[in-house]
Amino acid sequence: MNAPLRNSRKIFDFHGGIHPPENKTQSSGQPIRSVSLPEELVLPLNMHIGAPAKPIVNVGDQVLKGQKIADANGMVSVPVHAPTSGTVVAIGPHPIQHPSGLDAPCIIIKPDGEERWTALHPITDWHKCSPSVLITRIREAGIAGMGGAGFPTAVKMSLKEGTKIQQLLLNAVECEPYITADDRLMRERADEIVRGIKILQYLVKPAETLVGIEDNKPYAIEAMRGAAQGTDIQIVVVPTKYPSGGEKQLIQLLTGKEVPSGGIPAQIGVVCQNIGSALAMHRAIEFGEPLISRITTVTGDALSNPGNIEVLLGTPVKHLLNESGVKENRLGRVVMGGPMMGFTLHTTNIPVVKTTNCIIAASTNELPEPAPEQPCIRCGSCAEVCPADLLPQQLYWYSKTSDLERAQQYNLMDCIECGACAYVCPSNIPLVQYYRFAKGEVRTQVAEQQKADNARLRFEARQARLEKEAAEKDARRKARLAASKQKAAGVAAPSVDVKALKAASLEASSAYKAAVKELKAAQADDANNVAELSAKVDALKAKADSAKAAVRDANSGAAAPAAPSVDLKALKSASLEASSAYKAAVKAVKAAEQNGDDNVAELRAQADSLKAKADTAKAAVRDANAGTAPATVAAADPVAELKKAVGEASSAYKAAVKAAKEAEESGAEDAAALRSQADQLKATADTLKAQLRDAKDAAPAATAPAPTSAPAAAPEKDHTAERAAKMKALKTSYNMLNKMLKDSNAALERAEREGSDNLDAQRARVEDVKRQADAARNELNDLVDQAKAGIRASGSDLKTMKLEAARTESALRKKMKELDEMKKSADEERINVLYQERDLLKREADIAANALKSALEEQGLTE
Amino acid sequence: MALITVSSPHTTKKGNHTGAFMRQVIYATAPGLAALTWLFGYGTLLNVCFAVLVAVGCEALFLRARGRDVSFYLSDFSAVVTALLLALAMPPTSPWWLILIGTAFAIIIAKQLYGGLGMNPFNPAMVGYVLLLISFPVEMTRWIAPHEAPALSDSIQIFLGQTNVDAFSGATPLDTMRTWAGNAEQLSNQPILHGAFAGEGWEWVNAAFLLGGLYLMWRRIITWHIPAGVLAGLTAIALPFWLFDSVRFADPLFHLFSGAAMLGAFFIATDPVSAATSRNGRLIFGALIGVLVWVIRTFGGYPDAMAFAVLLMNLAAPTIDYYTQPRTYGHKAAHRGASK
Ligand code: SF4
Ligand code: SF4
């Protein structure tokens, strides 16, 4: 027996470890057997680590053996298949294999006993298939790590592009006491296991393939050596020590390498799989069979017939115990998994799942109630045996006092919960329980932090987007306004609008930059909202681009008549910005190349496009420079000049009035002269004003045919803007007239009371004012009607705004209703999310409403 | 059917509990106790018995006062061990009241008032010892000349404080060394300094404790780190000085087999509660005790130094631990001190 146990390879060692009584002979002697079909099969939707599968059958459906009954839900998830043919009798909560003892959704099947298979699709020539096809098959077959953790195998096999795997490790250590499932599997099905390993080799292309087996399984070693004959699969015997079968420990044993804290084996070029999973892969690919059964060791003092059973997934533990001759009166504790890391069941209704490697039905003698906890005497026995080389006594102290920060400093999160420390602790301290508690606390803290962060990021991104959108809309509106104003009046004063546009553009591009940063951070953290963020980034980029384009348009539209220098400046800064962005992008590309990131290509493309942009910006600056010289002040415009004159005249008048008043107050003798001067000035101003009015009336006719350098906005838009301006003027004059009317009415009344003699003149004046006001009112009404008609005819903008406002309104209302309903369910997390969503919608609705309002105002249509 | 639901692991090492650990320590002192009795009479035995009674009594009293399960906590035997170690360190000429004060102080003040087993920052036995040494220096330094053990009746008389002890007392090798250090002629004339391989008689006491200590290591009650540290530290500092001036400084072997060297190294410094806990930490902790012992023995005002050295290092243990965390699996380096 000794000869085959020798290795040709160097075996490394890991720190600590223990040698608990093995208790394997009870179950290792008999061949794998099967049991009768249970009454019901209970299939939890979450037999693996990751998102629960989504049921795709309904209650009452007939299902065939091997038929998929629940689909994978996301990347880290696997489907569930019917282990036998029968009827779906329920889909709902049922006690499952979770230490918490909580119920979880399950599909319950009543077998019909006919074992009718669904059609299977074997892939016999798998070595001709691409790895991705095989990985999809593995995933579709529902295979999840069968050694205990239940991590979806396909995920483990989907290596990052460019990952070189030196060692493929097959874990057949089975270091936990009592468990012999893998031992029996190797003894009886070594050939099939080896075929599975070959598939694995094909998938990960390792430099070497090692199967680690503890030296307490000589028969299994022999069988595996036989089956591996003539292949490059090495069977490596490791000394019996718990926990050699821990993934990290096995890697250290066989390769001497350590998985970095918080990392995965692939980082150090290692892939580790359980042999049970290898076998399942072989069945899935070469026979097309999904994972519907597994080998489970059923053992313990309370059974008269312990052994290894090939169990259909979903078989209740109770059924297995009954079939193994359980002595109910002796039963003290039922453990699922091994005695070191397994968990106790509170009921035997719990089904066997993909990860159930062992069920121990122990008598109270065998696994007695834990002895009372004594104080820690800091003996350090725990530190001696800890395979992770932690200081469990310190972890215990800090976990107990909930000093999570310190506990983490002592690397609490690197504890693999192997239980070696608790096993040796002379004070019977349930150390692992403390660690689990503390880890849970830490995870909650982190999750909360993460949630808050995510919500904040989401909110900020959303906020930024909305603001940008509003700013952009504003910018577009202003651009239009500016263009039309300019056209209408022939006056070129676009600089203000351009400035606004530029500000908007800058804002947009800074939002874009912030979003890019955020995205990068998320990528670095491997956060799961990367896709979302990158979509956001794209959107923002588009927006920033369009804002920039708007600036460019406005600049070129302004054609630099009034203040070309400003535009030139803007162009220059835009060009600078573009080229610095390009430079930054180039740097990013270089950094990415150095780090070997896989988004290099993407970054490079980005850099290229930035370069193109920078070039165009430069060209624009050049053009503008060239254009500046001939662009002198626009042809003198009568209206503008008049305006200027009016302004001057009225300010002169005001000054004169002031001077006169002062003179009067101080009793100066030239007061009268000043007064008359003021009167004169007023007369001048009045004439000028009249002239201006006339000129304005004439202007549209005059300017319309006059070609301007601006690439004009559509004519009807000019019209609208013109009308809007007119409406505004009319409104003001109407208001003024109204006031005048009131005043003169009051004067008339006073005059009447006082019996003044020019009553008639006053009355006439009132009439006059009234007539004027009416006229203004009518004209205004006409214009409003026109505007309305115009909007109805063309009105894309207002309409979309209205629609947007209505849409956001209703979305908000819906969300609020949802929130109200959710409040009843007390699902706090969901409620919080809904609150956030509601707030966002509210903001959106507000913005839409505001935009609509301001648009209406602009059209002069409020009330 | 009510199933037990508890957290893993579901099995623990059989016969592995604190009480059993402590009992092993008690057994391991047997050779040392025998040697002391053989050389110095029944005084030590009486001391031990009385100290244990006092300790258990005080412990029970305080456990009750603190509302603890008295018999459960007494079964950890920690009070017995404390009393035993204190009594072994005390001169066999100690009267009962000296034992009473020392033990009561050790249990009540140094242990229970700090929160009981596992919470005491200082080795309780050594706290009691130092209290007595400072308060009653005469009684605490009065040893009996080896091989001149008083008869049982005399021992009882001494214990009860009814005899003039001076008739029996004699200097220890450490005292003698202190007195005549630098005087080559005198040193060579002191038979007590020239036992079989170290100080007369004391070499056997220390050898006996060494034996007990080795037993503890074999039973994996203690790890080798602290004793090895102490012995290595003591040797490392004694050797060069002795080589430099063998008249003024005693040789390493003398130091290793004098006074409470072995008792301290294997039984006292290894008290897990107040010692450093990481592997490297324990080595450092032990080595510094060894150095301190030599320094105090050579330059200090007290003949032996184990108690002071241990207490001083108890003070430093948390700091040592802080700087000697092992490198955890998957980490590039160990956390050092306040880093991170
Ligand atoms: S084994 Fe137990 S008593 Fe010993 S140090 Fe660790 S936790 Fe404390
Ligand atoms: S349970 Fe954690 S602390 Fe305890 S021995 Fe295992 S890894 Fe170390």
C-alpha cells in the first residue's frame, strides 16, 4: 500500500491544520447505492452561489426528467432541471439548505415514477467545439461547484482573455471527517472523472494537471492512477490534514502559491475544480445530461445503514435517513456537510442540493451538545492551527466586542471558517460563530456603504444628465432666439448667447468628464453598474458634443459681426480643450497598455476621435482668425441708431429734470431755465421715440429680403420670435395704457369733485387713452391667436415639451403608487430604492414642467 | 424530535479544555516540588497546600460576589495554578500569614478585580510575589541552606511562625554571588557556588523544573517559544560578560540553573494570559525576560529577578503582539503595528 502513496512531486505545506478523528470507515466500505423515489422532490431555486434561478414552469405542468424548469438569472446563476418526470405541484417557499433555517422559493415536483427523459443532446466531438460552446453547455447543465460552495462552474471556467493557466487542480482531498463521497466516486467512476478532467484541460489549457488526494484514500489513489495512465494528469498524494481540501490550502499544498487576499486562483494561474464537478461536466457534454443527481455520504451513529447514495437533487433528507435505517430516538443532530464546516438542520424536510456532499445523522453521544464557553486564556492553540495564519484569539476578542475595524485589521475577512481554531480551543469558544457574526456585520456595513455610494452616484449622474439636458435645451432655445433676433433686427449682438452656449457646453463636457471618471472607478472596482455607467457616459458625451456643436454653430452663425474676438476666444479655448482631452486620452491609452487592461483598443479609438475633434477645433480657430479681419461692424442700422439716440435723449432728459429739481430746491435762479431745457429735451426724446416706433414697423420689411451672413434658422421661426417680441412690446404698452387710463380716470374724478373747468378736456383724454388701450389689447389678442395657430401648425417643440411634462408626471404618479404598495410589504431595501427613484422622477417632472412653462412664457402665452 | 442546531464545527478535540490544561501544569510542577522538598524540607509543601486553600477560597468568594457560577469557574483550576506557582517561588521558611497575604492579593487584586481568568494583564502569582518582596524583604529572602532541611515538625513550627527561622537559614547561590562578585578568592571559597554543575543544590531544583517544563512541551500545553526565548536571552547576555570578566560575572550555566530561572522560563513566563501570543512575539517576550533577569540579578538590588522581569514584560506584551502579527495567507506582508 505504501508504494502508490509516494509522489514524484514536491508537496508544500500550509500553516497549522488539525487531525480530527476521520470517521470515514462507516461509509467508505459499501459501494454507491441508490434509494427509492421520494414522494416529492423539492428543488430550491438557489442551490448555488449567486442569483436564484427563474422558474419557467407553472404549477400543474408535466415535466420530463432532465427538463429545464428554471432558468439562470444573470451571469452568476445556473438553471435548475427536473430530476425525474412528474408534475409540478407547487412553486413557493420551503425550508432549504441554508444555515439561517429560513424558507426560500422552491419548485416542488411530484414524481410520476416513469423516469421519462427529455431529449438529450450529447456533444461527442467536443474537442472540435469552441470552448465557449462547451462553457455554455456546462452552464445550461446547471453545474455548480459540488465540493461545497456551489459556485457556478461555468463562471469559474470563463477565464479573462489572456489568462495563462499553469495548473489545473482537481480537488479530491476530501479532508473533512465522515465524508467519503469523492472517495467512492473515484473508486467506482475514475474513468468518467478522467474524461471530465480532459474536458477541463481542453477548456483552460493548463501547463500541468494535478489531482490532489489525501493519503487516507489508497483505493481511490490507485483507481485514479489507473485511469490517468497514459494521460498527462498527475495524481498527487497529500498528507492527511484538515483543511487540505480548502481550495486555498490545496493550491498552497500543490503549487506553493498563495491566492492573494480577496483575489481568485486564476490570478496566480490556477484553476481548481472538484472532481464531482469534473464528472458532471463529462455527463453534461458527452451525454447531454444536466446535473440532476449527486453522490452524498449519509452517515452517523443514528443510522444502521450508512453509506454513499446517488441522490436525485431535491430528495428530502428525511427520505435518505429513512432509507438508511435511522433510529429516531438516537438522533441528536443532523448536519449537512462535514462536521467541521457543515451546518445543522432544524428539520429533515430540507432537500439535498447540488452542494450536499454529506449528511451526518449523529447521536448525542457522537456529537454532543457543545460544552459551556470558558474565558479565552490566550493560549494560542488556535493560532497554532489556523491555516490562514491568523490570530484567532485576537479576532475573537474584536469580534466579541464588535470592534470591526480592528477585527479587519487582523484580517478577519481572510478567515475561511474552517473551524480548526474552535476545534482546538480549550475554552470551548465557538470561535467560528463569532467570526461569522462579525463578517456578516462587516458585509452589511460594506453593502450599506456600497448602496449609499451607488445611490449617490446614480443620483448624481442622473442629476448631471438632467441639468445638462435642461442647459442644453436652454442653449438651443437661446441659440434660436439669437439667430432669429439677429436676423429680425439685423443687429448683431450674439456674444451673450454664445457665452451662454459656451457655458452650457463647458458644463456638459465637465459632466461628461466626471462621468468618465466615475466609470473608470467603477471598472477598477469591478462594480456591477459598469454597463449602466458607460451608457451614461456615452449619452453625456453625445450631449457635450452637441453642446459644443451648438457653440460652433452659434459662433459661425454670429459670423463675428459684433464681437468676433469673443467667438475667436471661445474657439481657441475649445480647441485647447480638445487637444488637452486628446493628450489625456493618449496618456490613458499608454497607462492601459502598460497595465495590460483589456479596454486599450476602446481607449485608443476614443483618443483617435478626440484627435479628430482637436484637429477640427484647430481648423475652426484658423478659419475664424481668417474671417475676423474682414468682419467689420455691420452696416449701420437705423433702428439701432435710433434706439441709441432715444436712450441718450431720455437719459439727458432725466439728468435735466434732476438738475432742475435740485435747482428749485436750493432756490437757484436758473431753475426756470433748467426746467425749460428739460422740457425741450423731453420733446426731443418723444420725437425720437416716435421715429423709433416707425423705424421698427418698417424694419421687418426692410430686413427680410436683406441677406444676412447667418445660416438662418427657418423663416417661420423668425416669424415666431418676431411675433414674440412684438407681443411683449404690446403687452407692456397695453399695461402702460391701462395704468394711464386709471390715472386719468382718477384725475377726472378729482376734477369733477373739485368742479374744475377743463372737465371736458379731461374726459376726452380718458376716452383717448381708453381707445388706445383697447386697440393694444385687440392687437395683442390677435397676436396670441396667431402664435397659438403657429404653434399648432409647426409647434414641435412645445408639443414635445408638453408630452415630456405629461409623461414625467404620469411616471411620477405611477412610482408613487408603487411606493405606497411597497410600503405595505416592508421590504426596506426596495422601499429605499423606490424613494430614490421617486425623487428622481419628481425632479424630472419639475424640470419638464419648468421647461414647458418657460417656453410658453417665451411665446407669451401664459394666461 | 428536537434537533440540536449549532454553529460549526460540530466536533472538538476530546479532553481538550482549560481545566485539563491547568491540571497538566500542576502535574508538571511535581519534580520541582519534590526537589525543593528534598533540599529544603517540607516548608514548600506546606506553603503550596496552604496557598491553594487560600486561593480557592478567595476565588470562590469573589466568583460568588461577581455572580458567577462558582463550581464551573473553579473547575478551570487557574486559581490552583496561581497559588502553586506563587508558593513554589516563595522561600520554604515563609510563615502562613505571608502566604495568605500574597495569595489573596494575587487572586483578588491581580486577577478577579481585573475580570477574572483571561482578563488579567499581569501574571497574578508574580504580582503577589512582588508585593511580598517589597513589603517583607527580610522574610522573602530567607532561604535554607541546601541539604540542611529542617524536620517536618520544625517546618510546621516555622510555618506557624513559632520558631526563630534564623537557625536554619542560609544564603542562596545568587546571594553569595552578589556578595562576592569581583572577589576571586572568596568566590572560589564558597562551596555553595560549586555544586555539580552550577550553584549547590539549586542546580537540581532547576533541573527538576526543566524536566517538568519539557513534559509540558511534550504534552503541547506550552510551545517552545517563550522558554527558549528566556533561556536564550539569559545565555546570550550572560555569556559575553562572563567571557569578558569571569570574576565579576557569573557563567551562563550558573544563571540558567539558579534561583527561579527554570520555574520562570517554563511555568511563569508561559502564563498565556499575560504573555505575548504570536509566535515571534513569544520569542521576543521570552528573550527580553531572560535579558532583564540577568540585568536585575547582576546590577539590581534584589537577589532574584524573575518576578520583576515577567511583570515588566507583561506590560510590554500587547505592544509586542501588535508588532509581531504573522503574515496572513494571501497577504504580501504582515500588518506591522499601526500601519494600515
Ligand atoms: S484556543 Fe481558545 S482559549 Fe486559546 S487563545 Fe484561542 S480562543 Fe483563546
Ligand atoms: S476558522 Fe478562521 S480563524 Fe479559525 S482556524 Fe479557520 S481560518 Fe483560522
